[in-house]
Amino acid sequence: MECKPNEIIPKNTDRPVNAFIKTEKELLLLVWGFPFTEPFPLDTCESVYGISGCKLTTNRSLYGIADAVVMHHVDIMYDRRSLPQETRPHDQRWVWFNMEPPRIIRNLHFLDNLFNMTMTFRQDSDIYIPYGRAIALKEPQSFSIPAKTKLAAWAISQWYPGARRNTYYEELKKYLPIDVYGKKHMKLAWDDFYKTISKYKFYLAFENSNYKDYITEKLWSHAFDQWAVPVVLGTTRKNYERFLPGEAFIHVDDFSSPKELASYLLELDKDEERYKRYFYWRSYYQVRRDPGMDHHYCTACRVLQQAPYYQVIPSIQKWFLEDVKV
């Protein structure tokens, strides 16, 4: 067979593929469907994030020549047939992508001995994709706290049965006035979300699960971006402090009861100096949030470029559900 320069010949030559041109050192990453069917740009790796040598595609006809395939678990978890059904090229790597806690995901046993790498919010993933980060500043900076006219807010879209946050809130609201937005509560258009939340002194960054490293946009975006002090419920204080200063948040576990927490928040509301202490860390750290799905896939490509080794994960279910120490 005669080849033109830089023309990619299918690794599995028994099946036809569309002609596809890429440079010799370019890694072709197949996006096995947009997560939640929400499209994102495929051409930002180098132009936006400075990650060169990556080409993203959603064209499944290129499966036979793709260097890696990233599969988002929520979109494949109900049917084995949603996984690739064709023979996998021996040097192709499958990446398991998941940003949800065990409460939400299903059928991890589908994945036994199939995937080579994990891409999740857990720091021990092969490809680490956090919801946000606290970045140390080289020089201290001054800050000013926006004016606050309201006390405490919570925005919630899903009331998961049995979730600890539900019962904690029901007890807390007996002692603390809380404005709740979302399903079955006050309506709040997304365009008005940040402007509204920024008026509050405290934001309930209550996670739906207590799970290792599961610290979501509820803290990084909903609270920190609006300069509201987050009151967190989820994983342990020790786990939170792996990722941000301990004085940046208030943890419900630091109090013997919701009543005691409510009393503390009401005290802070009346003591401006004590309240300000929850912002001092901002002189030394900057919050950097999840920049978007395209960034996640570009990050995956960069890690894949640097990790040419072979590995297989016998049981993602065991790793994700059992081998967890908070």
C-alpha cells in the first residue's frame, strides 16, 4: 500500500474510515459524545489553553485510528451497547470520565477490564479534573468585600431522598432565616443568579454526597465567586483543607447541632470584624474555577501525551466505590 505523507492508515485495516490528515506528533482524541449532549468547541486546546499536538473529534468513523477515546459515564451507564462495539486497536486507550458521586452513577460493573485511565474530580485519578482550585499568589493583594444586605441563601435543583443535606436544612431553618431558590422554592433565573447570591453574607454549599474530594461548583462558583462565606456540608473538614485554607469556609461538622451553627452565623452577622476574618485568605490565594468541558478534554490529551505506558483498570467500581479513604 502506498501512502501519502502524513496520511493516517487505519490501525484496523479491515474497516474503511474517512481520510484524515494530522501531523505525525498529533494525538487524536475521540470524544465519545458530548457530555449531557451539550456541545463544546473542539479547537481550543492550543489557541485557548496552550496545549499543542492535540486534535479532538466527535466523528466516530475515526474510531479505528483514534489514539484515545474519552467516555462520559452518565451518557453510557444504562446500556452496554452505548460503549464502542468494534474491536479496539491494541494501542488505543479508553478514558473513563466522571464528575458525579456514587449517589448518581449506575452500572460501574459494565466497565471491568475495559478502561485504561480515569478522569474525575478525585485527586488520585490518572487525569485530575477538579471543580476549582485555590492558587497561591506570588504577592499579597488587597481586597474589598462587596456590600451585603441579606443573611443566608441556598440554591438547590435536586432533592435526593435520604441526602443528609435535606435533613440538616430542615433543622437549621428552625433557627436561621434562609432564602432557598430552586425547585419548589423561590424562582431564580440563571441570568440573575450571581447578582442575587452576591447580596448574601453566607451561602449553603451543601453537597448531595459525602465523598472523597467531591467539592463542587456550589463552593467554588456559587459561594466564592459571589464573595459569600460558604457553609459547607459534604466530605470532612480535613478533606476540604487539602484544597483550600481552613479559614475560608465554615463546616457544619464543627458544630454539635444545626442550632449551634445557626447561633454562630447570627453572631457573625452582628460582628463585622469576625465576619471579615473569613476573607483574609483572599490576600494570598486566588480562586480558579472549572473553565469548561473543552478544557477537561484538552487536559486529558496533554496527560495522554505524557503517559505512553499501558495499564488496565480491573474494576472501576472497586476503585470508585470501595477504595475510598476520606
